[in-house]
Amino acid sequence: MARKPPSGPVHMAFEANSLRIAFTDIQPLRLVGPAVKKTPKYAQIAASIKDVGIIEPPVVARNRAERGKYLLLDGHLRIEILKEMGESAVVCLIATDDEAFTYNKRINRIAIVQEHKMILTAIEDGVPQERIASVLNVNVDYIRRKRALLDGICPEVVEMLQDKHVPINTFAELKKMRPVRQIEAAQLMVAIAVTQTQDSQETCTMRVCGHGTDRQHHRLP
């Protein structure tokens, strides 16, 4: 059954113009504690900002209770890092919806196959692997693994997993299989993706491969 087009005007998710806002006028909705600052994700974002600056602006909403103040919906780590760098303001996108949950559930986090394609594009454009590693705060060997992520993976599996959040070690296990077996394993992972976490997907793949599931896998964001 064909979907009906919206009958009314399309609601804009953001105001037309971005705005440079002082940190003193931005109210975070959660605190960034010391434990978070020690995580690889925090270090990765910090390295990226120091190397190339802010690529994705934080998202705020106007505080309806206090004129000139804003609620921070997305970008808590970015702003915390900028504060540590001595900055006092940042350019933000102004959301028309002031509910963080409503905004966050619309965000599509990049999948590993999409990241692989972005890395390949950057390399083809002449960006050295060392610079990519620096921006992502990972070692060069990790970038090489990402570059060769789909070597030995059949096209049908690439298509099925291109928008799925799959651990990088899963692809190493898939490469040990014949194409038909790869497809069976990928179909099984897709079938449980709605209700299972990334760890469950990796466990499922290991079982399909006939390997034990008690190995520890090192993951980088």
C-alpha cells in the first residue's frame, strides 16, 4: 500500500540560521563526568576537534522559560572539549523541538560499512592514512583494517549490513566462510538486530562460525 504524502506543510526541524552562543547561555541536560572523559570515544572526539575543528555543530533549543537561554540537546562532549580548549562560545543549530529524546531518536549513527566507505573516499582524495588515524584518535593499523573491511565479503552481505552496527571482528569471522555461508550468517544477524545488541550480534556470528564465544574483543568507537 502506497504511503500518502503529508497533507499539511512540512515542519522544519531546525531554524533556518545557526547561531554562535556563549557557553554561559547554554544549559546542558546531563553532566560529563570524569569517567566519561577517560573513554576512547571522548579522546577520539577531542582529537578530531583539535585537528579539524567542529564538523557537526551542537544542537540546542530555545529555553521557553528564560529568554536568551538555550537547552543543549546534542553535543555535550563537544562543548566540554571546547571548554577545556579555552573556547567560550560555539556555533549551534537551533532545533524547533525542545525534547532531547525526540531529537536523539531521529539521529542515525554511522554504521561500520558506511565508515569504511568514508575512509576509502578520504584515501582516494589523497588524505594520508596517518592523518585519518590522528583525527579518529586510533592507530594506523586500525585504519588499515577498516580500509580492507570488505575484502572477501560477498556483495549480498555488504548490501545487507551496510546500515547495520556490526562489530569489526564480525567481518573477520565472515571472511572465513564461503559466500553462501556468509549470506546465511548475515541474514541471521539482520533477523535479530531489532532486539539484540551489538554484543549479541557478535555472539551469534561466532556461533554460526563454530567458534567459542568467551573471547574478549577490543572495540574502538
